[in-house]
Amino acid sequence: MNKYLIFRTDRIGDFLLSMILIKNIKRNDKKSYIVIVSSEKNYNYIKTFNIVDEVIKLKSNFLSRVGVINQLRRHKFKLTIIHDGKNRSKFINFFIKKDKSICINNDDIKSSHFSKIKNIIHSLNFNFDSIDLNIMQNSNFSNKKKDFIILHYDEKWSTKTYISEYKNIEPSDEQFLDFINKIIIKTNYNLVVTTGIATPAILKRMLLKKNDIELIEGLNFIELQQIVSQSKLLISCHGAISHVASAYNIKQIDIIDINIKNPYSNWTDHFRNYYPIYRKNFKNLSAEILSLLN
């Protein structure tokens, strides 16, 4: 048995990038046993993937680091991969028995995260195949398609609740109502509106007037993934759910901001069925979204 350790003590979207690597290792090394050191944020989600053999949660205190080291010292790893690039992961890795270790520099914006994964694959003398992008085949969920579109309207639609320096895309009530009406007319599909942790006030005001639109509130990420997996199209501001849509090869319109310091292309160059558009005032943004609808 060849044991591999991957540190992913950050967020769900980051882990979904690592799933491409995990899928590749499992496909190329039939004797592989994969252990993930997770954060508290992504621990429960990682456990839904049946090709991950063991998940160890790292909490944000020193005693947890000691506990994780003691757990990991039961193993001798063929390879450890510090995929999150965190100092806490480097500290733990120092005490682990392994043949080889790789540390990813996530501050390097000259190459994408996907290209860094392919470099690891090459260093292992494994071959990459496009099927490695189908990471959701190894999740404990099905993706039976239904005829509906998802508009994921979370805190990222408002600069008051997200990053104030980003371009404001928040619509007026009238603009939003006109927009969702046009989506339904143009596509002839049902529209499902999902939210983040809190439901924006505009949704509560507007969707009370729309009996033909389903509003689903308060979903955790696993529940949101299940709904996205069944949809025809996802319209959202970029986040972890964007990685899910790509993994299921579901068409998505991804609203992004111009970010020179950390270009979105570094996160999305492996995405499929993907249509990014830059944040702009809602009148122009909605027109661009509608132009991409079939």
C-alpha cells in the first residue's frame, strides 16, 4: 500500500482543486491510500468523497497540531503534499515519516493551480486524463438532471455585504424583477433562486410576487451541491459552487471581478462549459447574462 498525505486546511473550493489530484492518484496507483488533513470548514464536506480514505481535522490551536502529528505518525507516507501552502501544515509535515514531500507556493501567480497539479502528476510519473476532472463521480451524490436554472444570489451581489472595493452589481427591485422574468421567457425553464447563509432582503421582497419561482434558503454547501448537480445552468458570483458546476460539466455564467494580484484564470483554466463575465452595473450585467442564454 502506498500512502499519500495531502494538506488542505483551507476552504471547500480549494479542496475541489485537490480532488483532481486525488482522482489522478487513485486512477494511476491502485494501491494508494489517501489521507487528508482538513480544516474545520471543509472536514464534513471532504468526508462525502468515497475515494478519500481518511480525513483528519486540524483545529486552530497548538494542541490540535500536536494531536494531528501523533495521528499521522502512525503512517509512513510515500509522498506528502502541502497543497494549502500554510505554515501550520509545513510545521506538522516536518514531524511526519515520508519518502518525499512537495510544497505548493500558492502565492505564485505565474502559473495556474491546475498547472501546479499537473506538475505534481508529472513528478509522480503518472499520466493525466480529462476524466480526472470528473471529480463528482466519487462523491456520494447523484446528478439526475432536471429542467431548471439556478440563480445563486448570495452576499457577493452587494458590496455592502461583500468586498466594498469590487464593482457594484446590486440591482434595484424593478431591475431584478425584470431580469428574472426575462430569464424564464428566454429559456422556458423553471428558475430556482438559492441564497447564502442569510437571505438578501431583495429576494424576500421580490419573490413574494413571483409564484412561478422557487426560493430555497439556508442551504449548507452539501445541499447546494446536490441542487446544482441537477440543474441546466448556474448563474452566480464566483465561489466554491463554481468548481462544483464545472466538475459536473454544467453550463455556468460566472460573475467575477478584475483581480490583477490573483487572476481568476489561475483558478478556472480547467473549467468546462464556463462563461465568465466581469462585474459591472446591473443594467449592463443583466444584458450580458441574457445574451449568453440559449
